[in-house]
Amino acid sequence: MAPKKHSLTLQGHRTSVSLEDEFWAAFREIAREKGRAINDLAAEIDVMRAPGTGLASAIRLFVLAHLREAGQAGVQPPDPRDISEKKKGDQAGRGAN
């Protein structure tokens, strides 16, 4: 799946980030689990990322680390195929409106 560009607002500034649908879905789910707005979580990642690391890469690494931690805690991380199927269903539902 090709990355898709989405706009985020980080500390009052608009920026675009390109991620694959599966990473967007997982990132949104993590934000929801943490009770955080996606822009706030992205801003926190932006501040903490290593110099020379792009924001998209930092978000992917954040998602990967979160899913690994969830797996080590005995929580079954979501199957990426389930996320993709849910996304397809969501898009089909929007098209029917």
C-alpha cells in the first residue's frame, strides 16, 4: 500500500505526513487508547524524535514500539489485515452516503 499524505497541526503549525493506511489506522487507535488528540501525540513524537529522523519515520517507529510493548504485555496487537479490512469497510460506507 502506498503512503497517503495527511495534514497535522503541530504546535500551531500545519505540516503534512505521508504514512501507509495501516500506520494511520494504528496511530489513530493508539491516540484513542491514550485519550489523546492525534495532533498532540504527533507533536510529542516530533519533539522527541532523533535529529535527522523524519516525522513519518518517527511515527512508524512509535507505532511499532507501542505494538511490541502491547505484545509483550500479553495484549494481542491488531492484525494489520483487520485494520485494512476495517478501513475498506469505512471507505465503502462513506461512498454510500
